[in-house]
Amino acid sequence: MDLMSKIISLAKRRGFTFPSSEIYGGFGSCYDFGPLGVELKNNIKKAWWEEMTRNHENMVGLDSAILMSPKVWQASGHLTAGFADELVECKKCHKRFKADELKTPKCPECQGVLTQPRRFNLMMKTFVGPVEKEAVQTYLRAETCQGIYVNFENVLNSMRLKIPFGVCQIGKAFRNEITPKDFIYRTREFEQMEMQWFCHPKEATKWFNFWVKERRRWYFNLGVKKENLRIKEVLKKDLPHYAKKAIDIEYKFPFGWREIEGVHNRGDWDLSNHSKYSGKDLKYFDEERDEKYFPYIIETSAGVDRSLFVFLLNSYQEIKGGRTKTTKAAKEVEILLKLDKKLAPIKVAILPLVRNKPKLVKKAKEVYQLLKPHFTCQYDELGSIGRRYRRQDEIGTLYATTIDFETLKKDDLTVRDRDTMAQERVKIDDLVEFLKEKLK
């Protein structure tokens, strides 16, 4: 089984992701995030939000609406400047493909003849109100950043900000992809973590270079291996319609190098166009320079779902023979998810040594109630203690506490470290502070 198949299997088996509407046969490249997937996603978003808003000056947040006036998408260029893919269809099997992804002039599925390419807009249409007619047609947003641009003046005035400053947003976006594929890498519904940095035009290059370094550093700090990450500059001919310059931060997936985040110098495209289409003057008056201008925008745009995929792949390890010596060890392969402390969905597992001793179970449940308000915990009493350690390793749990017969005598327990497997006895009264110190 290849790595891709192993990750997909693990993700479903342990509750990270499920195919959407699975009992009805699934629904085209949409995924539900299970109990552990939700925790991991929330931890990724929290790590990103804290990095951007706590560690940088002049940074604020926003949560704009998914539904906006259709005029927003006219001004942004999504309806007029080619936010579309070239689509071809096989005349024999009627499957559709992106023209720029084909290697041959024939259908890759059945070798049939293909139609001429035609433009296919990626915006998802919807209707507002009880009557489906063009007058009430709008779109599910294709990116979160437009909500920031149309609120530029509101944020500027309400927060009394001066340039340079940034606005962060995390939210859902939707694209009617022709060929969604590669598990959760490309889906029609996804979540973005975007930051828009408003600056003076003459300082745009400086800030562009700054944010490229900062965003790469974020992945490294969360444990992504340097050899699996690279910066790729987008060629001028491939630049989006709004960009003066762009780079992709790429990860080495099992299916090749692919983008996980983009950093773009968007120039004054967005504010000048929204100013033109809305009739609202969105120029910024710079008191220090005594001039009025449209700020340039440096954008960092990352996918939550893609990041989750990256962190699963990056942390996945197989240990032949297992990590504990048993008679079957030579035939065993243990899976370990070595997720960063900030990201691990479960921080602490609570394990009674055996489940058929009521006093042990009672004490273990008391420990669970003690820890639950402070950490994301999981109580597990099924199977042998060795099997339960392995289950916790497989989901990336950082610490496993074992309540044994010594616990009943001395009111202490064993704490096992995921990475080193080292175990130490800790008094239950000291356990919360001990774990807080470990999880700093």
C-alpha cells in the first residue's frame, strides 16, 4: 500500500476525515471532518491565528459573509477577467477534463475524441429569495479576501489604523472544480486562512519578501521537514490577473510538488476596482507623507484542509518491529503520528491498567474528570495496555497516563511520553501543573 492510501485509510479509521454523504454513495470530492479531524483543524487555525495576530504588529481580524453582492465579483474580476478553466469533454465517454492537464489530444480514459476547449467559470451560483431568477442570482464566495477589501474603510476607521497594517480571516470558500482529486488536496468546498497586508506602493517589495520568509518559517516551526518544502516563483505568463508578483509555497506530496500557500503582491488592483465599481473613494490619506493613494496589498493565502493533509503526511511514521519488545515484534509495524504539540488533537490519554478492576476504573475516571477542563483528553479502557498505547501513538497523542495498582496505594500514576516512550511517576495532585509545563 502506498503512502497516499495509508493516509486515507488512517484518516477514516481513526476519525480524521470521512467521505461526505457516504451512506448515499458519497458526494463528489466533499469530505466531513470527524472528531479528531475537527480538533486538528481547530489547532491548525488556532496556531495560524495566534501567529498572525499575536506575533505581528498592526494586525486585526475579520469574519465576513459568505454571500455578498454580485457586484463584488464583477469588480474583483471573477466574472469578467477569466476566473475560469479550459474544459474539454470526451465525445465517447462524456467525461470532462481541464485542457491544461492533458498530455495527449485524446481522452485519457477511453482514447475517445475530445471537444474543442471552452471556458468554464468556477464560481458557484446560488439564489437569494424564493424565486430563482437572474435578478436574485448571486454566488458562493470563491475566496475569502474580497470580504476584507470591501470592508477596508470600515476596519481602517473603526480600529484607527495606519498603514502598514494587516487583516486576517479564516473561512469557507467554494469553487466548482472540474477535476477535484487527490483526497482533500483539491475539493469544491474548502477553508482558507488569508491575510491581507495594506502598505505603501514603494514598500510592497520589502513586505512581499518579509511575508514569504514568515510564512515559510511558520511551517518549519510546526515540524514540517525542510526537504519537503520549497518556494517557487510564479512565471509572469502564469500570474493571476490581479498579481504583480507571486510565489507558491509547495510541499512534496506523494503525487508530486504542489502548492499549499500563495504569497501575492496584488498591487492596487482590488481597492482601485472596488472604488471604481462602487463609486466609493477607497484611497488612503497618508498624513506622514501628505499624499493620497490606493494601498498595495500583499496577500498570504493558505488552505486549512491542505495544511491538515500536509501535517498528516509530514508526521506519519512506520516503525518496523513496533516500539515495544514483544514475541510478535518482528512481524509488526507500528504507526506513529509525530504531530507538533500545538497540533496534536489529543493531548492526554487516560488509561486504567485493566478494565475488570472497578477500583482502577473508578480512579481512572476521576483522573479523566480532573484533566478534562485543562486539556483535550481521551479515556480508553478497551484492549491490552500495549494495544492502547499504540492506538494513541497512531493518532498523535502526546502523553498517556496509566492508572495501576500502585496508584491506589500512593495516589500517583505513570505518564508516558509519546516521542521518547519514557515513563515517570507523578502525583495526581501535581498532574495538571506537570502536564501544563510539558505542553508549554
